[in-house]
Amino acid sequence: MADLEKPIIKIEDLSFTYPDGRNALKNIDLSIMTGEKIGIIGSNGAGKSTLIFHLNGIFSGNGAIHINEMLINKENLKKIRSIVGIVLQDPDDQLFSPTVLDDVAYGPIYQGIKQELVVERVEAALAAVQMQGFEKRAPFHLSVGEKKRIAIASVLAMQPEILVLDEPSAGLDPKARRELIELLSTFPQTLIVASHDLDLVKKLTKRTIILSSGKITAAGITDDILSNQEILAKNGLV
């Protein structure tokens, strides 16, 4: 378990360049404590998704990232991915099985969990997103909001300590968006939300960082950041 006195995530001098030569992240330093709710905002191309994809080793740049004091490297990757769960922007990129049950069970099975515990994990994850009774449904027949919930459940079933969401409200109608915000506000995990949806960030997070051209250009209490029109304008957010 995480030490409450030490950062659950510590990023030091992280830089990342895509194969085409574009510098996506530049000298990122960031510490996140256990249980914190953090917003990451910025205009298109600012580096939000690139940054969060480093948190469980999908991308690997220059610098160092420690999760629960473990360095992200090949040796630690499986353990890191059991701690950090990432929910992708498009649930269709995350749901690929013929039934909801199969999708939500996939992660625990990959972790080597015993079958009887897999069933418990699935039931608990679906209950957490209020999707009980959907086990036999085909994911591709669900609404976008329902798919989002199942994608979150598929990550929760692995019991991560850190939950990372990439544009969680994208594609949702107002009712589904409101319900998702209410749902996420109940989760106990350390929460990292990368989003253009400033209202969602305001309602879910206590601290926010702004990325611009791959750099952290502002950081502070969410209400202070989002009420500063000069900072938002300077970073293309209004």
C-alpha cells in the first residue's frame, strides 16, 4: 500500500519526443499524494494524453517516474499496471469482448486472480458504476454513457490505487455527463483527470495543472486556476 507521507506518483524531469520529431513533453516535474484528485488541462496538442500514458508505461520517455516508490521500468511494469488504471477517451478502444462480463473479467484474469475471486471482482466493479445486470449484454449495443461506465468497471476490477481518466465526458449527453461526474466523485482512489471539460475538472478535482506545448505552465488549487481568466486565455482554454 502507498505511504501517505510520500508521493504515490513522482515524476522527475520527464521529456518525450515522438518518432516524427515532435517534442510532446518537456522537463515535467510533478508529485501527487495518495488520495489526491488532480486535473490536467490544456489545449489540443498540449501533451495531456502523452503525459498520462507514461503513468503505466504505455509510453516511455527520458526522465524518471516512480509509482509507490517503484521506478517504472520493464521489471516493474506488471506491478505498476496493477496500481495504475487508465480509462481511455473512447470506450470502443477499451471494450473488445462479446459480453460485458468478459470485458470486466479480462483484467483480473490477466492478473492471475482465482476464478471465484474474478466473479467477486466483476460484481463489485459493476456495482461501483451502477451497471449490475449488464453482464450478458454486448458492449457494442450499449449507449456511449453505458460504455464509459463499463470501461471504468473494467479498470476498477483490477483494484487500482490510482485511476486515470482521459477526457471522461467526451461524447456524453448532459444527463450522462452529470451522472458520470456524480459517480466519479464517490471513488476513493487517487484520481487524475485529463480533460477539456473545465466544469468537470472543477467538480472533481482539488488541484489542477495546465500543460501548454508539453510544459507545465501553471499549477495550483483548481478553483484558483479556473477562475484566473488571464492564465486560461494565455493557455488557449477560453
